[in-house]
Amino acid sequence: MKPLDSDERTGNGVRLLRAAGDRGRRRFRRGVYLLPSVFTLANMFCGYACVVYAMRGEYETAAPLLAIALVLDMLDGRIARLTGTASAFGVQFDSLADVISFGMAPAILAFNWGLSSLGRLGWAAGFLFVTAGAMRLARFNIQTQADKRYFVGMPIPAAAGVPAMTVFFFPDGLTQYYFAIPALAVVIVPALLMVSTIKYRSFKDIDLQARRSYKVLLTLAAGLVAIATHPKLTLLVVAYVYLLSGPVEMVVSRLRRRGGSPPGRVVDDVALAAGADD
């Protein structure tokens, strides 16, 4: 066997070190960032708990869990970006959690609450909501959005808020089919808006570190007071106002374009009309 010279020995050593380094990096990548993942896990737990309570008929307990899940879903992404712990695993984990919390959970909640009296039509409407939510998340994950201020289609957490807050406001349930038929819109309309191309405000352009007027703080205080004193009505109004905001902004934008406003001016006017001049 021919002995190795010094260059060959050095080359083999470098390759071995590189291989060891690659293995170390692969082992490191198998880990997860705990801080944002804990919020995602809590979000998923709220969705699971909502299903459990809904199956037991405790709708007044089940529905607000989805509101908590929505807050947790907003926090995990922001915390990941602020702490530099964003990862591909976190994105996929968040999407799977959202399918449970904002796709499956509100569909089961709405079905047990009132749509079950419609038989197959009721569970078909619930499945439509789950399917639209999954499609919405899949499209969002592969989409490159030029304007970060908008979502294309209604985001699934907001869509889940419509049936959840409706159930929270009317927790007694619907036992008669003639009451349940109008309730189909509570599930079908958000489902269609999720897979539509209507733009919804994302509020990602809000800079939390910038100085704001004192009026903003007073507005937030008023919102907290409203939630504390009239939680059912306040959350219901917020859910439906956001539901309508996308179509209303689209109609206003088209009317202004027909009126001959310059394109840049149209965008500015619509943003001001929607209250997005943050």
C-alpha cells in the first residue's frame, strides 16, 4: 500500500473536519427555537380545547378560546422577527397549528352549535370552511407579496373569528333548521373570502417603536374598556367590521378609479379611508 504524502494527509484531514462540521450544523438545525414555538403550541392547544368544549356543548367557553388563539398567533410571528428566531420550521409549524385552531376548530364549533340541524348540508359547509382555510394557508406560504400592507384574501385567523364570535354572542345554539339556514352564511361567506383575491389590511406596516399621538393610546384604552365591559358585543363588531373592510375598500377603490383619480392618489385615498395612515 502506497504511503500518503503530507499534502494528501492534509487534504484528508480538511475533508474530515468539513464533514464533522457539516454533521454539527445538521444536528444544530434539528433543534427548534423555543420562544416562538411555545406561542404556536399554545395557539394549537387553544384550538384543540375549543373542539373539546364544543363537543361537550359548552359554546360560551369554547368560542373565546379562538380569540386567545388569534392573539397568540399574532405574537409568535412578531416575537420570531424581533428576536431573530424565525425559521422554516417555525413557518410550517405555525401553518399546521392554524389549520387546527382556525380551520378545524371553528368548523366543528359552528357545526355543533347550529349547523348539525341541517344534516349533510351543515357538515358540508363546515368542510368547505376547513378546505378554504387550508388552501388559504398553502397559497400564503408560496406567495410572494409585493405589498406587505395587504393580505390577498381574508386571513384564516380573522375568518375563524366570524363564526367564533357569532357563537360567543349567541351561545344557546340553534336547534331549528329554519334558524340554522341563515347561519350557513357565518361559515360560507368567510370561506369564500379566504380564497378570493380581495385585499385585506395586514397591519404589518405598523412600527411599534415609533412615537405616536396620545390619541392612539387613548383609543387603545377605550378598546380595552369596551372588551372588559361588553366582550361579546365588542368582539362580534370587530370580527364583522374586518370581514366587511376588504370588500368595502375594494368597492371604494374601483369607484375612485372610475372617477378618474390618478392611480397613486387612489391608493393613498383608500388607505386613508381605511384608517391605515399609521
